[in-house]
Amino acid sequence: MRRLLRKVIFGLLLSATMAQAGIRLSPQHIGNSSFAIFVDEKTFGFAEKEILAYREQVESQDLSCYIFTDKYHKPEMLRQQICDLYEKDGKLEGVVLIGDIPIPMLRDAQHLTSAFKIDQSNRYPPWKTSVPSDRFYEDFDLKFEFVKQDTANPLLFYYSLMPDSPQRVEKEIYSGRIFAPVSDKTKYEAIKHYLTKLVAVKKKRQQLSQALFFTGHGYHSESLSAWEGEALALREQFPQLYLPGNRLFNYNHSMSPDLKETILRLIDREHLNLTVFHAHGASDKQYLLGNPPTGTINAQIEAVKFFLRSKLRTAKARKKSVAQTKLNYMERLGIPLDWFTGAFDDSVMRADSLAAAKMDIYSQDVKNISPLSNMIIFDECFNGAFFRQGYQAGEYLFNEGETVVAIVNSVNVLQDIWADEFLGLIGLGARVGLVHRLNPYLESHILGDPTFQFVNEKSEETNSLLLKNDNSIDWSGLETLLSAPLRSLAIFELSQSERNVWFLALRQHYQR
């Protein structure tokens, strides 16, 4: 009787909410928390069946799931819908944005990024000096002033962070994007294919039992001590990976000049649950290895020649003077002229290109495999520049295989900020979005399904702690837990409480 009454009340409230907010489809399940799918009308028309199947899997995680559809001409419209739903529902934890959803390009907010620093004047085009960021939809307190809509790409909307806005990120919800790496009509089929794959993977209810961590050249100053330290931390974050039958692959770029093939083979053939790349990156490639080590003087000279030839080609591609570039290196480093020989010979260019291809993962490499890793973290610059055609993370997601969620960066990112922070909560069954909600940087995003989670006996407890549904939680009583991920979460929450008290005291001091 009580359950029936609860359903009736929920239905009445939902009807009122639908009338005001324009919901396309209401939840079919009353969950302990709620989630919303926002999709443009055209994409919904192409992929309605797949979106409904995805909604069914989301609700199987004890989430009430709304579906909103519209033309979404500007970000303010969507942001207001999300804010209204957050207020009316009272339990909204996150959203996913599917298809052609407007992309906020944030300006005057570089202090809210980890590394992005560039001149915002007319020296560069605005898309290059702005941060694509869905913090616009997640942090309701941030204030923005509309600047303009991009003329070449109408999905891009430029906003300036206002001076009277809060100057730190504190997200009310999390979000994810399902955005194909192509812009023509094939994007609809790509989204349908991804959603079909996603539903199949979610039905498997997998545990986190196999993981791959890779550290590329130039990462944390190539300190083996730092790499060793991460290996020790992983044992505390993911103790299950060290149990019989489970596996942790942990590679450093210095182990072999052929590691690219090893990494691709593992991702293609092993049923990895989690992969983490620590490396440099671009929008369409991952820089893994760097130049191989040299043991003789002749080999060192050849390595310098290889470097110089690449610099001449870069100068030509950027329409700079090749002759002046040569002269600069000759005067600055005492380089003899003949070391530049062959830079534009076809045979030399081909040999250099093949040598470079062995060091890095390109988008074409990903198209030639079927990535089986369910979740990938790209601790790399620009791999998540999702507004660009053929962006690297999209090639993993919109592919065959079982990759369904990625944490990525839309611009460059500072290394050494501990990308593994709170990652152990994923192994305890936390939803990816709830963990990512703790990330305060503008550039970090979830691409794919933000509700994805691994099966664990502590799933309910972990997600409840992250949601903070129980206001009576005594974090000081949790800091002694045996579980390192939960212990670190407790310590973080205690530090946040102390920080808020400190800020309140400071504000009261200056208001006197």
C-alpha cells in the first residue's frame, strides 16, 4: 500500500514536472537517485530504439531516468532545463548529452584549468584560445556572459567568465557526452552503433579484474622513482588486481622500442576493464615513446639529423623560411650544413615517417583494432578535443570492441597532478560520473556513458557516500577504514569541510 501511494505521488509530481520542463519521456523506475538524457531531436529520430534500450540499462542501476529532446539552439536553454530539473526532482546526480548538443567555449577562465595558457587576443582564432567545457552545464553557480556563436561551426558558443562569478569549480552534477568523431550524416549510424555496443557491455555487469597502465616519454620528467611510486599506489587502490586470476599490466616507455605494438595488441586482444595512458597527446594522436636511446656517437649523430629534418619539414608546413631555420640551428648549435641533407627526399621522408609511426598511436591505428578495454583514461593533452573531426578518444569509443567510457582532456593538461586520484573508487563499483564530479578542472570530460560502473559488493555503499545522500555521515569516522580508496575520500571530505570553515571565517573578517 505504501509503495503504491509512493508511486501515485511520484506520478503526480512527475506530470507537473513534465508539463513545465518539456520532458519527452518520463522515468519508468523510481530510483534512489536520478539521471537525465538530453538528445537533439534529429538524433533521437534516428536512434530512438537504441536510446530507450540505454535508458532501460540506466534504470537497472536504481536510477530514475528522464529523456529530453529539443533542437537546442543555444547552451543557455539546455542549462536552464538542467537547473529546473535539478530543483524539481531533488535527486538528479548527472546527465548525458547525445548528438548535436551546443558546446560552450569558455574564455577568461584559464585559471580554472590545469595548464591552458594562451593569448586571447586576435592573434589566434577564438576556437584555439577557448576551452571546450561542459562545466557550463554542471556548475550552476558559475556566471558567464555570452560573446558570440562560431560562424564556421555553429555548435560552438563562446562565453566569458564574469568577474563576479565564483572563481572555482564546484559541480552540482556530472555529465557525459556521446559525440561522434565525424560530422557528416554517418554520425547518426555511429551513435546508434555505440549505444548498441554500450547496452551489450552494461548487461555483462563486469568486475574490474584486468587493467593496463602506461607511462610515456617525458611524463613526470621521466622519473623512474615517480613511476615506481604509482605502482605502489596501485596496489592500495586496486588490491583485486593482485589476486590470482586477475592481472595488472604496467609499462614504462623505456622498457622497449616496440612497446607501441605491445600496447595495441593488449587493447585489441585482452579483455581489459581499465586502461590509463600517461603521455603527451594531440587531438589525433598519442605520443608514447619518443626517440629510441642511442649507445654510440654515430647513433647519436643520426638521431640529431632525424630531429633536424623534422624541424625543417615543420617549418615548411607552417610556411616559415626553411633556409632561415637551417641558419638558426647552425649558428645556435654549431650544426654542419650536411646534417640537413635529404630532409625533402622522398626516400628519406618515407623512412623517417615509418620510424616516427613506430613511436606513437595515431587515429588510423585505432581504426585498425577493436579496443576491448571498457574504460580508458587519456591523461594526455587534446585527445578529448571532441569538437574536432576524428578526435582520438572518439576513435576508441565509436569503434568495434567494448570501450564505452573515457575520461579525456579537451585542451592541454598539466602532468603530475595525480590523474589516478580517487580512481580506486571505480574498482569499488562507483559510477564513473560520481568520481569525476570531484575533478575541478575545466578541460576534463567524460565521453561516453557517465553511469558506467563495475560490479562490486561495495557498489551501493560507495555510490551512497559519493552522493552524500545521508547528511549524518561522520567522515571523521571513515578515515580509519581499511579500504584505501574510501579512506582517501573521507580525508578529502574532511579537508573540504575545513576549507569551507576557513573561507567563511575569512569572508566574515573582511565584511566587518
